[in-house]
Amino acid sequence: MWRFVSRLCGVSLRWPSRCSDDFWGGNVVPGAVSEPCVSPHCSPGARVPNSASKHKFTICVEGNIGSGKSTLLNYLAKFREVEMVAEQLDKWRSIRGNNLLEMMYRDPCRWSYLFQSYVQLTMAQSHAVSTTSPVKLMERSIHSACFCFVENMYLNGKMSEAEYSVYWKWYKALTDSFDCRVDLIVYLRTDPKLVHARAKNRARVEEQEIPLEYFIDLHKLYEEWMSEEKFPLAAPVIILDANDDLSTMYRKYNLITQEIMDNKSFLTSLVQPKISY
Ligand code: TTP
Ligand code: MG
């Protein structure tokens, strides 16, 4: 079945080559007694928090600015089994009358660190929010904010060495303290030129002046994370070519949805290839 879907949509799937536990040193809630990790991708002896029973299967939709994440999220959120935790964009645009998103784009050297600290806090809160449905759905994650956006700002000199170091200290502390585990990533892969044009055409004033280079840099970092594992992959990744028009994208969403919703058999069949392709 998976191959069938892959042929139709240009979809591919990657498993992380190493357990994220190796990197994060265990994502353990303070005070919690941990249990052996049963994931086939965990190194022997890896631990997970014993709050595992509260943990809901978490899907994060990732991709460049304007790649269509919200569209896919709204589509998936219609399913009974799914509960969406919306991205906190409104908070980033309005904190006591300050629009941090606008400030960051207007003067990135001055405001990137402040903006990203707030993004990171709201992301940690979204990861931690408890949901009742079997599947929890998020737009991006605390991980992509760090590995793509902050990395980009640091590499481009918009964030200083000192700010980057402190940011990473907070990233480690937050991911150690909150359950930021992700079970599946859907990566919307797009051409940076296309998403640059989409951003220009939509009415989000803060993004009107973002140069094409910014989209190219973010795309490169996403690719380095998703395909080359420059940073550890938190979960298996479904890579979906998202360059098509909306009606074609809806057909693709429809094709992959059952695979995602039926995740248990889908994931098991990939780990133990009992289905011969
Ligand atoms: P996006 O997550 O890119 O949301 P979007 O609505 O643009 O994406 P899509 O069209 O695919 O639904 O983030 C909104 C804005 O916030 C965007 O301008 C990028 C910016 N941003 C950062 O600068 N740093 C971050 O860490 C994150 C998560 C977003
Ligand atoms: Mg969005």
C-alpha cells in the first residue's frame, strides 16, 4: 500500500537513523520514574517518561513558510480521532501591544533572540498541552524552531554567539522538562521560489519584505535536518511534495490520510516488513 501511495504522490518516508534519546539525554519529566523505551529505534536501555500513558500520538506538520501547513492541519483536524493544537501566531503578533513577528523581520539583529524565545516558550506549552483524542496535531514543533529558524538566524549573524548559546540552554531545559516527543513528522517539501511568491501574495503584512534568500536558507536547513540528519530526527518522516495547486494537494492529502490515521498498522508494517512490496 505504501509503495502505491508513494508512486502516486511522490511521497517518501524516512526513519531516523538514531534514537533522539542519544541526543537529548532522555526527555524525562523531572521527578518521573522512567521506563524502558520499547521503540525499535531506541538504543537498548533508553528510557522514556512514565507519563507515557498520557502521551498522545503526536504528528507535527513541518515545512517552509507558506508551504501549506495550516491547510493540511485544517484538513486533518476534521477527523474525529484528531485534535489540533493551533500554532500560537496570534500571541507572537500581540504581546501587550507589541508585534514581535513584525519587530523581528524589521530589525532581526535586535529582536530575533527575543522573538525566538517567545516562540520557544509557546511551542513548549503546545507540546505540553493535554489533549483527549488519540492523535495530537501540531503546526511545527519546538525542534524546528530551534534547528531551522534559530540555526538560520545564527548562521546569518542575526543572533549572536551568546544569544544562540543561551537559547540552546533553554531548548535543552525545556525539552528535558516538557513532553516534547513527536511520533510522526509530515514534511511539506516545497520550492523556495514558489513559497516566496505565495508569501508575497497573501495578506500577512510582516512577511511582505522577506527576501527569496531567506526562504532558500530555511529550505536548506529543513533538507539538512530531514534528509541528512544534521540534527536528530525526532520521529519518522513522511515527505510530501507540496508544490502543487490546492486541488491536487487535497487529492494527495486524501491518499496519505488513511495511512496516517491507521498509524499503528502503518508504523508496524514498516518496522517489521511483513507486507512485501
Ligand atoms: P509559519 O509556521 O511558517 O506559518 P505559516 O502560516 O507561514 O505557514 P503555512 O503557510 O505553511 O501554514 O510561521 C509564521 C511566521 O512566523 C512566519 O513568518 C515564520 C515565522 N517564524 C519564525 O520566524 N520563527 C519560528 O521559529 C517560527 C515557528 C515561525
Ligand atoms: Mg500556518
